[in-house]
Amino acid sequence: MVNKRAAYQVLTKFTQTSSDLNAIDYASFILFPPDIKTHLYDTFLYNTVIRAYAQTNQSKITAVDMYKNMVRNEVMPNKFTYPFVLKACAGVGRLNLGESVHGIVVKFGFVGDIHVLNTIVHIYCCCGNVENTREVFDEMPKCDSVSWSAMIGGYARMGMSTSVVELFREMQIARVRPDEVTMVSVLSACSDLGALDMGKWIENYIEREKITKSIELCNALIDMFAKCGDVDNAMRLFRNLDRKTIVSWTSVIVGMAWQCMGEVWKPLHWLVNEGLKYFDLMTAQFHIRPKIEHYGCLVDLFSRAGLVKEALEFVNKMPIDPNPIIWRTLTAACRLHGELSLGETLTKQLIENEPFDESNYVLLSNIYGKMCNWEKKKTVRNMMGEKGMRKIPGRSMIEV
């Protein structure tokens, strides 16, 4: 007679191997034939299949279906089941399913398990449910570093940068040691807020606490310094990187553009040359194929330095089609640096290609204003009114 334990070991190995080979659907079909109710399998085997589906990119929702199959076959889920199911719900953005599973977790008494609660925080963060996220977090009997990281990372993904900083301070008061994932989120918030002093403090904190400096954390530091206008420190970190990724290159090129914005009236050709140098290094030495974002950074760099015609020449030589953002960057530079005729021509082309984007009309209106052509400016504003468009006032945040 076949030993039950040995049989489960074989089935589990079969499931894990199928998952590794991206053939989890095949394993599922063999183990759980359609329309056949089975009592042959236990919680551990179901958990293995659910976890495999939850970790795939294409079949996360099937993890939820497998959970329903599990309940239908009267196999009792345990505390290891729910994190997989909740992660699957988060992965497909199904907040309603996540809320249902949360209710079941409460019903069956798993709210005392920190791993389950951390995953509940994760799904509410991923789905943008701020109130439920904070409520679950505040009611947790004990928060570990994963809990804090999930909460801080969720706030960062939702763009709540001020809340990220406040929560990080709470984490320090609670004497919970952050990991590199948490620090990446906090540095992202510093970038958004322009909080350079805090960013410098965090770099020192990372060194003092000997937090592992992964490539993601190093890139976050470079990005923070670059976006806060401290290009020297960004370049220092960039040069010290043993391995440079496409994110590393993007951050330093963006940093050059931000430096141009901060020193718009100074001779900035040297910054353009620096940006081009790193762009060439990225392609020639490191064989990284530039994306549209990298070309956009260089166009922005040319534009901020007042090299509008050089920017246009660069755009015309690009091996890929420029997107509307690049054209809008160029037209804004035309207005700023007095190339008004060129700006008018380019903006009219933008309107022809994107007749329902109000920002194109605002650009053209501003160019006519710079020309002191009030009649044409009024005509553009009337066109916007007829199309139901309006100029949205801008907002900014600075560190005080």
C-alpha cells in the first residue's frame, strides 16, 4: 500500500517542479480535474498550488479560484493559505475580493497572526485604500519591520510623501530597525518633497546602522540627490557603483536636467556635455539601449540650457519616434528662450495630433502671450472653451 506521506511528497514535488517550469496549469489540471469533487488532498498541497499561482505574473486570479476550490472541497485553510490568496488579490487589484478574504480571516480567528495581517496591509496599500490600511495597521497587536515597511511602501506608492516621512519617524520612536526596502520608500518621499537635508541624514543613517546597500537603495540615493539638486553627491554615488543599471543612468541624466533648471541663467553647456557623455557611455560602453525616457531627459537638458535648435536637431535624429511629452518640452523651451515662431509651429502640430489635450492649447496660448499677440491668444482660449477645456492651476511643494 502506498504511504500517504510519501505520496504527498511526490505530489508536492510535482507541483513545485511544474511551477518552476511555468507549467502550473498542467499540474492543476492533473491534480484537480474539472467538475470532480475530491477529498484526496490536504491543506499543504492546496497551499503549494495557490502559492505557485500567486507568484506568477499571468495567473494570480487563479490562486483565488483555487482557494474557492479548496473551500468547496471542505479542506480547511490555515494561516499559511491567506497570505498567498491576499497577495494574489493585491496583484490583480481586486479590492473587493481582498475585503472578502479579510472578513474570512477575522471570522476564523487568524487576525492574531502577524504574517496574515502584514499581507492585509499590503493589499489595502496596493489598492489605494488609505483608511482601511491605517486601521488594520493601528489595530495590530505587534508590528515588525515587515509591517512598517508594507505601510511606508504603500504610502509611497500612493504618493503620500509627507505621511511616509511621519510614519518613518514613528518607526524610529518604536525602535524598529528598517531594512533597505523601507529606506528606498523613504528616499522616494524625500525626492518628491525636495527634502535634501533629510535625504543627507538618511544616507548617514544607512551608513551608521549598516543597512545593506542594495543596488535599489543606491539608485534611490542617487535619484534623491539628483532630484533635490545636489548633482555632486549624485555623481559621487554613481561613480562608486560597482554595477550600474538603467535606473542609475536615468537618475544622473535627470539630475543634469534638474541642475539646469536651478541655474537657468548661468552658462550650462558643460552640463549638456556631461549629460551627453553619460548617455554615450550608457550606449557604447555598457550596451544599454536607451528608452524614450532617456531621450526625453536629454531633450529637457538641451532645452533648459537654452539650446533649442540643438534640441530640435537631436529630436530629428532620434532612432525612435518622439512622444508628445518630448514635443511639449521643446515647445515650452521655445517660449522660454524666445524661439517663438518655432514654438508656434511645433505647438500647432501637437494640437493637430492631439486635439483633445488641453495642455497643447495652453502652450500655444502662452506663446501668443509672449508674442503680445492678444487676438490669437484670445482665439485659442475661446477654442478651449468651446471644447469644454480649462487651464488647471499648478501646485508645488518646497521644503521649509
